[in-house]
Amino acid sequence: MKKQLTIAVSGLNNTDNPGPGIPVIRALKDWKGIDVRIIGISYDHLEPGLYMHDLVDKSYSVPFPSEGADNLLLRLEYIHEQEQLDFIFPNFDAELFTFIKLAPRLEAMGIKTYLPELEQFEERQKYRLYEYGEKYGLNVPKSTTIHSISEVPEVLKQFEFPVVVKGKFYDAYIAYNQEQVYSYFHKIQAKWGLPIILQQFVYGNEYNVTALGDGKGNTIGAVPMRKKFITDKGKAWAGVTLDEPALIDMTKKLISASKWRGGMEIELIKDKNNKLFLVEINPRFPAWVYLPVAAGQNMPAAAVKLAFGENVNAFTTYDVGKLFVRYSFDNIVDLSDFQKISTIGEL
């Protein structure tokens, strides 16, 4: 593998609802022995990562995936002509389907990716998670997908309050009565569209695991974390690594059974009887992925190595008790920078 790599990274919205882009970039910059040049790709001219010039060497705006794969590919071809990309790291759930579809065409251009197969991506969707658990022998809270608010009264007969109301990509709210279900249904539908998922709420402690699978059933890395502070958006603002072998075991079971390829985050609940429930699978590294890096497992760098066919040994240890605490920072930039990315689409 080359000692100098040009890697494009999305997910640069490092706000109170952060994307994984900046933590992934920090991980890549920490990669010893490899000089990494970072190209930011952005869907929003106010994504903070665009203006973090100590981490992002150059940035380009790209069309939303909803505008069509061909439009996105056309823009990526232009960026590749300018920058000679070696690898692309997409970090938003909503863009992954398009990038998975484009992966063979990107490969033909000489651009690597390391993403799950389309079937792997689709079968772990929130609205299919209950069936996913049955297929792979994992405990998943009962859930039902609804496409119309008129379905709510009948569907709720299958559940006990509280229930969790989820969007197909993001957002989840705990509803304690039918009126709150209606309210959250409308709120999520307006933002993310249909379908909406209703999931039985499980009382217990919440845990998260960042992991990396090699596509052959092997777990290359896995680090569990317990949130210590949560924002009003439900995002971790602080968290600590844990010594929880049961969480690692479930992660390995999932990756072994599904032969997952790429980064992932799994969300789990442990109830009062110490029974683990899988409540969500995010098909990419999470915004807290730099915590595992600091704990000794640089999974973003390992993913790039795997994409280039390098032999990567599984991480076997990590530091327990590593704590991350996010902070806000006013990044002062010139208006001219905003004008450049807004008008010519490059910065």
C-alpha cells in the first residue's frame, strides 16, 4: 500500500448532533507511517468540518444522494480528476445505499471503499430488525413498521407503553401514550419520511459498541461504551469504555453470522435480568469512533487497510476507563470561505 493516501470523507457536521466525519479524520491522521490527505465532501455549506483546515485539506460540495446516483458520480469523477482519490469514507446513513450501489464504478476509477454488501445493509434496517434478530438468533424488542397514521390504534394493541417511535434513518422518541405516538409520528415523517417504526421499550441500561468486520465473519475490532451524558437529541456528549465481555460476545456473534463488512455501531439494552437486547444497528462508524482509537483500536485506519487487501490482525485489547467529553468551539472563519464553497463548490 502507498505511504501517501488521498481520502475523501463525508459527515462533516460536527455540531450538537455530530456526524462521524471529523472523528474518522482524526483517526486517519493518527495513522502512523501513512501520510493522509483529507478531501471533505459536503452536502451543506455550513458543515463545520469544511472550515477546519487543520484537519481537512480541501473540500467540495456534492449533490444529495436523492438527486440520483449518476449526478453524485459525475461530481465524484470531477473531484477525482482534481485530487486523484484513493479511498472514499461515506459516513451518513442516508448516503450509504447510493455509495454501495456506486462502489463497483468507483473501484473501476481506482477509488476504494469499504462498505457492507447491499443485502447486509438492507436486512439490518430498523423496520426489519425484528426479523433480523430471528434470523441470526439475537434478542430484539418487538417492533412493527407503519406507513400511515391510521394504523396506529390497531398496531398499539400489540404493545405496552412506553413504546419507542423511530424514523427510518434517524431520530427516536419514547412515547408514553397514544397522543405522543401521533405527535412523534408527524415529527419524524416531516423530517425523514415513511415508514415509521414502533418498537417495544425495554427497561435497562443502554450500551453501544463500535466494531469492524472483515466480510468473512471475523471481528477485527470491537469496543463497548456506556454513555455518561446525553443531549436532548439523545446523542452521547460523554462516554466511557467498559470491560463487558458479554457485549463483545454479542458483537462477534452478529458479525460472524452476518459476515458484516465494514464499520458498524450496535446499540444494546441490558435488562434487570442481564438479558441483552439488540435495539439498533448503524451501518457505519459512529460519531464517538475516536474513543476506540484513543483506547487502542484505530478501526477507521484498519478499514482502509482491509480495502487495499492488507493483512490486518484483529485487535485483542483496549483500554478500559477511557472517557470522552465533547465540547463546543467557535471556529472563526472568513466570509469569503463560505462564499467560495457556496458559489464554486470548492474550498
